[in-house]
Amino acid sequence: MKKNITLFLLVLSLHTMIAQISISDAEKIKMHSTFVSKMMQSQTIRVNEMHKTDGFITSRRVVSQSKHDNTLVSLEDSVKVTYTGESSSTYDYNTMVYAYNYPYNTSPFFGFNGIFTKPQIQYAHYTHWQINPNTLVYGFYQKDDVTYDASKNLLSDTAFYADSLVLPNMLHLNKFNAANKIESSYSCKYRGGIVDSAFKQYFVYDGANKLIKDSMYEFHAGAWYVVSRSIYTYDLANNLTLINNYSNVSDTTFLLPLIEQLQYANTYDVSNRLSTVQTSFHDGTSLRAYVRDTFEYTGISAFHTAWRQHQYDRINSRWEPTSNMTKHLNAAGLPDTINIKGYDRIAGLWTPSAMYLCNYDTFGNPTQLRDYQFNFISFPSTPDFTTYYFYETYSIDTGNGNIGIQALQTQACNIFPNPTNGIITIKGLDPANPILNVSLVDMNGRLYRNQEVVNDNGIITLSILDMNPGTFILLLADQNGVLIDQKLIIKE
């Protein structure tokens, strides 16, 4: 992970909870897993971002999803989002163990919303329905209205819940500096239209625009008090190697000195991908090692394909395994099978816990995520839960700046070999288009190549011998700039 890592969202979430309550071991594990998931997001392949070529921009973005309980044959949860302009969505290929890997979570200040200064789902309006845990009735749960500046920085998020459709329940505001770095944030919760609690945070950067410190304040008894501070340390490659968080869990006066409550120590591989995270918590007496995560990768994959977690046994002074995630990749290099195992300490064995199967469209967007829960004997023949994702294709005419939603005019063409060592053949093209435009875009949305090629009776041969190994998106358009197909290719 490079300097664009933004960890303050989950750090902030942890700050707030630690500053106010004592945390159980179970809560610590849950919070830690969320934090590490956040750390991994900046390494996610960003297939769903816009891909630019001369004359047009095209992409797909998620517009809704629904989660079905196949045992009860019922709809359990659903989300709908709408956008303005060229806003995009990005899927997280790292964790893939729950339905919301499009992280819609609507609290950019305290929640799990991707890079909260530029959320992974840049929606303008969000609506969420789910089963009420008290009444077990499916219905409306929450809606949000979100605004951005011209650089797509998140400026505000106003949340309304089912109990208050007129008065907001939460308000979040962000302010950015000239370098588009978050400068300060403000958040408050309402009860009956009256502010119930309020927080603000300030961020400090070095000359290279790396975050080096942040401070959190809470409004209490008519005044603002500092409740948390974090210090960030980097290596020479700008990888974030250490986070030291200071707060005071027992201070009800907001006046006592802050002490170190959390520490995250990170290591990286030669490709600057996160290798290990060792987490230490303050146990009331001192800072002690608590959880260690180890990540492995397949080839040049930007997301991890194995994640193992150990928890420190203080009684026996040793690390004990707790969970293990492994992923199988399809021909396009995307995870299609995810296996989760837990560790049986008595038997000394890894035991199955869950399995997830994922299908994709030609854009690399997931269309289904099937959730199988192990029943102590085997996995069921049908998934316990199925999540469905729905998309819209949108494009921008770069000549006049107009944006419009359009259906992708896909053709039944095939690319082989894929993966390839350097020469690819495309078959099944319409011979009526003798000249086509081919563009290659990397996983960060950067245009690698744009050239005209001859369509020889529906066949194109293309050399990519000069390209570095990696995963790319190949865009095919006619001479008028109309997109006719889009494929993922892997250069070995």
C-alpha cells in the first residue's frame, strides 16, 4: 500500500468507541477485523471505475442489490442507489465474506464506507430496506442524501432512519484543503431534531501530503474536549508501518491525560502489499499484543488470496490460530470461490465454516454472491443466502461533456489465449466494421494504449508483447467511438 492509504475512518471509529466504553474481547475482534478490512481496501482491484479512451468514457456502476434467505424463501435485505454525473462504484475483492462488499454503509465519518473522503460508492441518494429484528417484518430502514465537490470529495451525508423521515438522525460534514486532503470533519447525532452528541476531527500532513497526525474532539457540557489522537509512521516506500492511538477509556471528565490504547504495526512484501498486521490493545495496565493477521497473494494480484488470523494467548504466552480465508481465482484473475475455516483448538485442526461462490459479468462486476454455511457435517446443496447485484452502463462523450446512460452493445466475440504471453486473437466481430478502435486500461483506470486495428472478416490479432504483466480491460469501439465490447485480459 502506498501513500494514498487512508486509514483514518476506521481509526476514528475505534477512537470513539474506545474513548467511551470498555471493550470486550469479542468486540475487539470484530472491530479489528473491520479495521484490517479497511486497510486492505486500497489494494483492491478497481475494475468498476471509469475507463477513458479518445472520444468516450464508459463503465458500469451498481444501482441495487438484494439478499435472499433461501431457507425461509424470503427477501432479507435490499439497497437502491442513484447517482449524479459520472460518479462510479467500486467492488472490494479483498474480504468477500458478506453481502456489502460494495460498502454502502452510510456513515462516512464513523462507518465502513471505503475511503470516506471519496467513497467507493459515490451515490447521491441511498435507500435501504431490511427485516426489522424486533418485528421480523421487511420494510424501510434508512435513506441518505450525499453531496460532493468538483473533485468528488465527500462534503456531506445526511441520514434519515425509519423513525424520522422529516428530521435527520445524523449529519456528517467534511472540509478539504487545496491538495484535496481532508482537513477537518464534523459529525453529530440527532434525537428528535436535537443534537445528542457531536464530534470533530482535524488532520495534519507532512510536506509530501502524507497523514502524520489526527486529533478527535467531543462536545461535552458546552465545550469541546480532545478525546483521541493518532500518530502515523511510514517507511521509505511510503507504506504505513505504524499507527499509535492515544485516548483515555476511564476519563468521564474529559480532562485526564491521554494514554496509548491501540497500536497497529504493519509489514509489506516486495510489491508493497500488506503482509502482516500486529494489533496491540491496552488491557487497563499496559499495551499488549492481541491479534496478528497474515496475508498472501497469488502472482501480481492486488488483493490477498489468503488471510490467516492468530490471537495471542496471554496465559500460555503464544499465538493461537483463529481463522483462515483462502480464495480460488477464475481465468480472469477474480475470486470465484472463497473458503472460510475456523481453528478447533481441542482437535488441533482447521474446520470448515463457510463457503462463498461469486459470478461476474464481462466487466468484472459480481452478479451473484452465494453463501453456504457449514452444518457440522457438510455444506448444503443450495446456498443459505444469495445476494444479487444489478448495474447500469453509463458513458460520457468527452467531445461535448454530456453524460448519458446507455445499454452496452456487446458482441459475441471471444479473446484467446487468455491469460496470454503477448499475442491475442479476437474472433466473432461484425465484419461490417472494417476499422475498430482498441484501448487497453489498467486496473487503476489509466489508459495504457489506444490504437486503430483492421477487422479482417471478424478477426483481430493484437500484440501486447511490450506490456508489463498484469490484468487489463480491453475496450473495443467502432470508428464513431461507440463501445461494442469490453473484456478482462491477463498478460503473464
